[in-house]
Amino acid sequence: MRGIIPAIDSTQRFKQFFDSSSRAMLQDCLFRIVNYGDGTGTLEILCPNEVVRQRLSKKKRKITNNINTCWSHIRWFSLCVQQESELDCQKFTRNGDLVTS
């Protein structure tokens, strides 16, 4: 009889698709999925600082490819950083284009 492989949650699976340096950056990030009434959602990645957010923004194509692999309902992703008492997010489409409104 084969052993049971424990289920890996989607965020862990998402991180597995990156190289080791990107995984190290993602390890310091928090993840949240915001679901909408129409069945779609946004993956929010809370970065520990602006440097990490800028580095991850250069990997938009890899992020979108991995989102498509892990979640079918995610239509956008946001790279966020806490600035003072507010959350500053840059929202992107599944094509990696910045959403301006």
C-alpha cells in the first residue's frame, strides 16, 4: 500500500515553482486571497519592505504563470507593502499589466 502524501496548501505549492532566491523573498511575505461575489479573486502578497516588492515586481510573468497553475479563480495579484498605517498595493492583471484604477 502506498503512503499518503500530505496535502500542500496552494501558497506552498505556489512558492515551489520559484527559484531558491525568489522563494527566500516569498518566505518573508504574507499571502491573502480576496474573493469577490462573482467568483473571482485577487492574490495579495504583503512584502516586508519596498526592496522586496520591487524585486518581485520584476518577476510578474513568473508570478502570473504560477497563479494560473495554482488557482483558477484568481484574476489579479497585488504586491503590497505597509507604509506607515496604510497598505500600499500595486495591482496587476494575469498578464502582468498594472491596473491603474
